[in-house]
Amino acid sequence: MPASVVAAGRLRQAIGRSPSWRGPNPLRFSSEPYPAQAAAVRDAFLSFFRDRHRHRLVPSASVRPRGDPTLLFVNAGMNQFKPIFLGTVDPRSEMAGFRRVANSQKCVRAGGRHNDLEDVGRDLSHHTFFEMLGNWAFGGEYFKEEACSMAWELLTQVYGIPKDRLWISYFGGDPNTRLNPDLESRDIWLSLGVPASHVLSFGPQENFWEMGDTGPCGPCTEIHYDLADGVGAPQLVELWNLVFMQHNREADGSLQPLPQRHVDTGMGLERLVAVLQGRHSTYDTDLFSPLLNAIQQGCGAPPYLGRVGAADEGRIDMAYRVVADHIRTLSVCIADGVSPGTSGAPLVLRRILRRAVRFSTEVLRAPLGFLGSLVPVVVETLGDTYPELQKNSAQIANLVSEDEAAFLASLQRGRRIIDRTLRRLGPSDLFPAEVAWSLSMSGDLGLPLDLIELMLEEKGMRLDSAGLARLAQEEAQHRARQAEPVQEQGLQLGIHALGELQHRGVPPTDDSPKYNYCLLPSGGYEFSTCEAQVLQLYTEDGTAVASVGEGQRCGLLLDKTNFYAEQGGQASDRGYLVRVGQQDVLFPVARAQVCGGFILHEMVAPECLKVGDQVQLHVDKAWRLGCMEKHTATHLLNWALRQALGPGTEQRGSHLNPERLRFDVATQAPLTPEQLRAVENTVQKAVGQDEAVYMEEVALAHTAHVPGLRSLDEVYPDPVRVVSVGVPVAHALDPASQAALQTSVELCCGTHLLHTGSIGDLVIIGERQLTKGTTRLLAITGEQAQQAREVGQSLAQEVEAAAERLSRGSRDVVEAQRLSKDMGRLTDAIDTAVMPQWQRRELQATLKVLQRRANTAVRKLEMGQAAQKTQELLQRHSGPLIVDTVSTESLSSATPAFTAEAWALAVCSHMGGKAWGSRMVAQGTGSTADLEAALSTARAYALNQL
């Protein structure tokens, strides 16, 4: 075999491995490493594309995915541009005008499809948070030749990387899908002077990029860096990936050409900086060295030496890397509104925080509050580039410190529970799955299961894994039942359908008639009809057709509409249409959805409908009015929360329909009943004043620097609609007026009331923490709100009556038990009633005290009754043996803390034995020479519990 073929095979293996830096590399780097710090490397990238190649610089998106349920976190620079790739971008938005852009994107890869969490710390390169440098060209602005030339120019001329250290891989074709090799990319690299020996082809696994199971995809070419510098076999790491989106993966697995081609590139900043600074590891760069120094100073641990594997005795260096990486991830995520929680991305973040706590406390012996003390170091390193870190630094540090303290307390409590459980188990018993579950992340204390297993292993005990799997399955089923119902996926315009419409020059749907309504003197609303022409019909599978027949479910595209398509948290309109001149046949419209500026009306046709037909649209007036009430009420609620909690209070999301509204808000702590009541009062005041609601479209740029103006992390159209309560829009947008600080002023494309009085009333009926730092509120308006207040008042009177009954006292056990049960039933009624949440919380607190008093009264009466019955037994029986019956009115009234099982366990443990049983009946074994001491233990335990 020729030597060149053997060499090529080795190089392919080297590139295919893309080895991480797994330990100190004895091979030399460039003799003159790039001197710049990480900030200068980032700036050089952005300046290169802005100044030399006319790219628009766009900010990093939040790591919270915007409207993408397939992602836990933003994990690549291209995520925020998916609407462009899919053809669904709003044509009126700023993003629709993007042609060539560049940025540095915050990325998190933990949980989900891309998960580096467990690898972090084990080697010298993995991270959960990293920065992705990228440049993009949309709609064929430029393609392969320009993208490759720019990348080569930046790396070799700006950064000065020696050309002989760079290797290229390109797509070599795929016979299975009949895709040809990307010879165009190969030839471009060769024309740039890359030696043929450094340009190698690979298959689809390495060099064909796909967004997902379906969607845009295409060949990619990667630039690799040789760590070996010609000494021995190449050691290659991927530096930059250039993706050429030119295909679309269809639902059937086939590939079709994209209507428009795009360039999507990504290069990890951390790896690039390591190369330019001549470092063996990303952790040895100035992105991490300040953190590693702060960790050493804060813990007093041995200095960081960059060791891995067996060389890293005591896992000291691994702990350094885990803590440094994780505190960066925590800081960035919390700044973007993702806080540790119990499901989804918040649960992943909770695991990251607790993994960091474990390594800092158990390995580095860090003091309490240590993790929070590292937040300022992260802010100092990244805050200039991502100002949200500076803005939220105090909140980040507080939240990290609180969760750290809570976890350490849980750890202590968990150890006690494990020890107590082990004392009652035999040597061959498995550790109960129920106990482990209550300790775990899915249970009460939030301890990682691997930590629980490690703690048991240290004590020579095995976990009941089968039982744990069963509990996990039951929990998953329970969560599925409790989850909010997922709305059925409606008809969608696919990427090819959108491309065809754009190719034909079909303009976006004119939906301005949705705002054509007025307030009548009677106080009601009149909604105008809209006449339109059928432009296109679609079957359920998205196929464009010229007509549909009776009973056929279809999508209807019109030139204009007065239907509100679901967006911005507001539910879609529903209603019907008729053919012009034929008013007796109604075509019911179930919903309207927007796709790339085109609004698709979903319906089941009662008879034939054809392209070109003229139709008249009617919205469901009651449904629309209900949405308008809830949407205006949502704006008032948002403003009232800022009044009660402070101007820094931020909305995290909302959804509304005619029945109720849901509002998620960032909070430092759960809302108190007083705060909830104050929020309601503020809204009621605005409703009572029947203030005018002003709406006007203005240039998006005019809204950029208005103090108090509310907006969300969304892509807004330009011009954008502004909704202002009580103040004309022009006055509200005048920075000198400060009006937006005094009332509700928001960017919003929804439909709203024209006066606030139509809301009638607003009651917050539910409140729960989604995650630490985010609270979800449920609210209702109008007549529903009035009914909720009446229910609350009625229940308050019942609680007051129960308190009076308790104050009078009970004559006997039966009456006391009846009162205690009535308290329990009243508690259940208050827990489930539709009533003001502030009042629910107050009544729950009152009932808790009353229930405790009622239970105490029952126990005292029962003890007195027991003493009396004991005397009666002794009087009836004079011998050494008593055989008799003692009736009891309520076994369930026994105090939960004093159970037969716990009593037996306390006594038998004293005798070196074990016990088992239930709350009411238990047995046990033990051995002792001092029976009197055992009886004393039994008496002391019982007296202590009672």
C-alpha cells in the first residue's frame, strides 16, 4: 500500500477523533503565540466581519430559547436565526432584513441532545457554558467561496495562525442518499493555498450538518488545528465549522433543495483563545485564570496544576474545573431568567449548581457561601460583553448562595434520614426506594441520586433500584396527567410552501382589519367584517390545492383578514366566513396561525370552496371580547406588579384566552398575601377609573430608550404597535414625560379594550413558583372575578364560625373530633376553591392554627377518657391478667409523630433490635438484661411525643 494512503488514513482518524486536550501536552505550540487576551480575540472577530466584510453585529440571544420547545437552552449561534432558515420570520421584523450578520452567542450544552455536563472537569476542554463566534449569510447573500475565504483570512492574517498548522475536512458524499461530494468546497480550499494533503473528505456523520430530524441541512467544511506542529502524528482539534444550508430534510427522510441557501458558521471562543495563547487547555486561558485564582484564594486549596485522571490525586484539579465552569453557567443562566428549579431547564441548572456545591465543599473544602462569592469574578470577566450580568449580579449571587445553603442543609438532613433508616434494616435488606425517592431531586430534599447511592455505598448498603425505577415511572405518569394540555398542532405552512409563495411574489397577509372595532354608546363593542379573496388552499399535509370539498379539513390563505392569529401569548380568534352573495352557508374557522407573515385559517369546509372565491369573515365576538379583556388586564397586572415589587420586576411570559390569563413574573421571593392584595387593588383602581387605552404604530427605534416601557425578549415588527393606558402614545414615548413610569405602556401587537372599565374586576386565583425566582400567577376578570370574591367571603365567614366553635370548647371527645374533621373539610374547600389567592393564603394560615388547637383539644379529651377507662378496667379485674376490649372513636386522630412503628423502633433500638409495623400496630425484637430500663425508654418516648 502506498505510504500516502496510509498517512491519509491516519489523518482521517485524527480528524474524526477531534481529540480534547486530555492532559498537559509536551508538544510545542506556535513559537510566537497570539498575544491578545480573550476580550481582544472576541473583538477582533466581530470587528473583522463588521469592518472588512460589512456584517451587521447583533447581540447574543438569551440562553432561554425564544419560542422553541425543542431546546432546553440555546446551544448554538444559529438558534435565534431559525425563523430565517425555516422561512417563518415575520417580514415586518428587523430580523427579516438580515443579510450578513455576526455575533458572539452565549451557549449552554447541558441536558437534552447536546449534554456535556458529566464530562466537565474530567478533561481539559469540556464546558457547559461557552461562547460561539459566528457569521451568517442569509438568502444567498454569499455562499461557499466567500465564507471559506473570510475564515482563512481571519485565521491566518488577523490571528496569525501558521497555515501549516491548519487542516480541512469536507463532505465526501453519501451513496445511501445519493449526495455527491462537495468538490466545490474542496476546490475553494485548494485555491486558497491549502495543500492537498491537508484537505480530507469525510462522510455525513462528520461533515453533513442537520438542524434536526427534519428541516434545513447541508454539507459542512471544518477547519482543524494541529496541536503537534509537525512533531509526530497530527493531533487535531476542530476550530471552526462552516455549514452550507442548501437542502431540506423532509418528513419522509428525503432531501429537497432549499428555496434559499444560507451560510451558518460557528467557532468556540474558548478553544480559539487557547490556540492563540499557546495554552494546553481552555482552562489555562485568561477566560478562566481569574476564577481559578479566586477559587484557590477562597478555599485555601492547593494551586491548580491542570492534572487529569489518575495523576489528579484527590480530584483537586477536577473540582477546580467543575466549579469554574459551573459558576459561569449559573451566572449566565440566572442573568437570562433561568433559575434552578424542578423540571426542564431549571432542573438541569439545579443539578449544575448542586454538582458545583458538592465539588467545592467535599473536595476543595470551601466555606459556606463560597460559590456566591465567585459571581463578581464572572461579572468582571464577561460583564462588558454581556451587560445583563452586571445588571443582575447581586440577584445572581444571592440566589446561588441561597440554593447552596439549602442544598447543604438538605445534605445534612439526608444523612440523618439515611442513618435512621439503616438502623431498622437487616444486613441483607435493600435500602427502600421510597426513602431514596424522597431524598432525591424528584422528591423533597433534592439530593442527586448518584450522591445518595455513593452515601449508601460508603455504608455498605445497596439501593432498591427496581423500586426506584417504578417510582420514577409513576412520577412521570403523574406529571403527564398534571401537565397543561398541549394544544393540538394546527396546519402549518412548510418551508417549501412558504418559498413558493415568496417566489410567486404573494405579499404577506394584510391583517390590519383585526383592529377595526369600536366602542358603542351602549358600552358594547362592534367588530367590523372583512371581505377577502381566497389566494390558496392547503390540505392537511400542506399540499397546495385549487379547491376543497365538503367535509375536508383545510388551510385557507386570504389576501386580508380580521382574524387575530395566535401570537404574543394571546389565543387565536375563531369565527366563520361566508362566500360573498351566499350568506346561508357558514364555513367555521377554528383558529388562525401566522407563518412567515402569511395567516393560515384552519377550517372544515361544509361544501366546495375554490381559489379566487370572494368571502366575508366574521370573528366570534364573545371570544374576541374575552381575549381583549384578558389582554388589557394582563398589561395592568404587569404594571401593578412593578408598583408592588419594584421597577426591576420583569415579565417572563404570559398566555390568555377568554377564560383566564396566566402571567409569569421574575420575583426575588414568593409574593406575600399583602403584595397579592396590593396588586389587585392597583388593577381595580385603574379599572374603576375607566381609563382610555391608546394604541398606535411607531418606528421601533423610537421605543428604544423610553424609561419604563415594557417589552419582552421577542422579535417585534417595525413599525411596532404601542399600547398605553391613560396616556396618549406620543406623550408616553416622550422620554422627558416619564409617563411610562406612571402607567402601563408596552410594545404589543394584541387586541385590547378601548377603555379599562370593561374589565370589570380582576382576581388572582392562583400562584406558584415555577422555579426559584419565577412565579406563575393565574387570574380571572369580570363576572368570574366577582363570583370568586363572593366565594372567598363565604369561606372567610365559615372559618370565623369555626373559630368561635373552638373558643366555646367541646363537651366530649365526639364533639371535639367532629370539629377537627370540619376544620379539615374546610381546609380542603379553601385549597381548591376559585377565590382570591391572598385571601386563600390568609385563611390557610388561620386554619392551620385552628386545626392544631382542635387536635390538641381532642388529644386532651382522649387522654382523659383513656385514664377513666383504665380505672374502670382495673376496678373490674383484680387478677394479674386482664382480657377486655377498649373501644376508640377515632384511630385517625392519633398524632402523626407518635406512631406505633416509631414507638416500637425507639424501644427495640435501645435493646439492640429492630421493629416494623404501621402507625397503629407494630412489633419488634430485642435483647436486654435491664427490662425496667427498656420500659422507662418506652414511657419517656411516649410522654415526649404526647
